[in-house]
Amino acid sequence: MSSGRGYFSGFLISTLLMLIATFLVSSHAAPPFGLLLVITVCAGISIIAQIYFLLHIDISEHNIWNTVSLVAFIPLFVLTIGLTWWMFSQLYLRTMPPMPGMH
Amino acid sequence: MSGHASNNPDPKTAVLWDTEYHGHDVISTRSLGFFMYLLSDGMLFATLFAAYGVLSYQHSYFGGPTPADFVKPWYTFSQTIALFLSVLAYGMGMTALKRRSRGGLINGLLGAFVLGALFLVLDVHDVMDLASHGITVATSGGTSAFIILTQVHAAHIFFGLLWILVMIYQVLRLGFTTDTVGRLLSLRMFWHFQAVIWVFVYIFVYLWGYMS
């Protein structure tokens, strides 16, 4: 249920993680691939914290149906973004002419 | 999902079938419905992210400016702070609602409004700054996807701010009724959901774009 402590915890965790991510990116602290991984992990933890503290997604009797709805939707999100990305990357591979500087 | 009190019913007089409809919990029914709307809103963002994902290749920028050229991480971080503080203010308003404190709720709503408006001001300034450098939705597919995705989120914030104003008016006029409290709960879910979406936008669009 909504509580001042819960909202403040969610705020603190996500702000700190965004601060870390911004600092790492702007100071170019590591090679790009490692940085992308680290900030993705920051995003992941921050999102889980916000979903739990802010949206009250838990398995209490009061919130269980919200949790079920979210869990049922997640495969849809994954498919929408992942399948689209895969389709187009395959398309580009097969149809784009070689261009200078293309990876 | 309502429970009946039943301690040791007498078999001779126990009621086996509920012949009357006692009504359902209006607020929790509407809250679930609104949460499912928010999930469909998440689908909207998923499609926008999918579009941005396929339009952020090297060739999508048509040789023109890429996010690595125009993203300012610390500036966008200030937007992040404004939005997260706004979300926190709204949460504090809701805990005041639990204490039946109308003043506390209004303060939370006002704080959420001011900070959300700050977020919008920063965002609009950023977009206008981009436009002044010739970076618009017409510049390339990549910049178009970038601007549309970030501005659709900003549009959500804009309409959320309008909703906050409406709720301030309704609470001042009607007080805490089933309808107004239910709407405040829905607005809370909407506002907090924007913070979750913003994490996705900030990391995967702004910061990833800056890196590539």
C-alpha cells in the first residue's frame, strides 16, 4: 500500500542509479560495450524498484490482479520490440547496399 | 472479491446462496481497469521503441547528426530529477490522503504540478534548441524516431499536468468522494507509470544514443 517510506525508497534507488549511469556515460569511464551493459543493468534495477515501490506490483491479495496483468503483458512487450528489431536487422542485412562506415 | 463474515454458521439457518447483490468495490474495480489501460499505453511506447530501434542504425541518420552529436546527458539528467521529484511529491500527496489531510494532498498535487511543468519546460527548451541547430523530425529517420519517442512521453506528461489541475479543482470543490479518490488513485498510477517509462527513454534512447 502507499507509504511515504516506499515512495521515498523508489525515488532514492532510481535517482541514484540514473546518477551513476549518467556519470559513467559522460565520463566515458569504460569501453562502449561494457558501458551499454552497465547502464542497461542500472535501468533494469531501477525499473524493478519503481514497479515495486511506486506501482505496488506485489503478490498481496490487494494488488495480485495488477501483478497478473503486468506479467501477462510482458511477453507482448518483449515480442513487439524484439521481433521487430530482429525482422528489420535481417531485412537490412539482406537488402541494404554496403555503405562506408556501416557496422 | 468481497468477503463475508462467517463465524461458525448454524447449519439450520445458514444462507447457502447470496440472493442479493451487495455491490462491488468500485474503486478497486476501476483501479484494475485503469492499470490495464496503462499497460496498453505501455504497448504504445513499445511500438515507438520498436520504431526507434529499427531507425537508429548507422544508415538511419542519412549522414546527418546522430544522438551522439546532440544529446546532453547532464541536461537530460536534470529533467530526470525534476520528473522523479514530481513523482515523489505526488506520492507524498497520496499518503496525506490516507491521513484524510486535504491540505497535504493539495500540497502534493501542487508540488507534482510545478515539478512536472519544470520537466516540460526543460524538454521544450531542448527541442527548440535542437530545431535551431537544424535537427528536426525532417532531418532523418533516426532523428525523427528520436524526437517523436521523447515528445510522446512529454505529451503524456502534459496531459497528466492538465489532469492534476482538474483534480486540484475537484478536490477543492467536492472533497474526498468515491469518485475523486478513485480518480486520484488512477492519476497516481498514471504519474508513477510515466516515471517507469522515463527510465526506459532516458537509458535506452538518450544515454545509448549518446554512446553510439
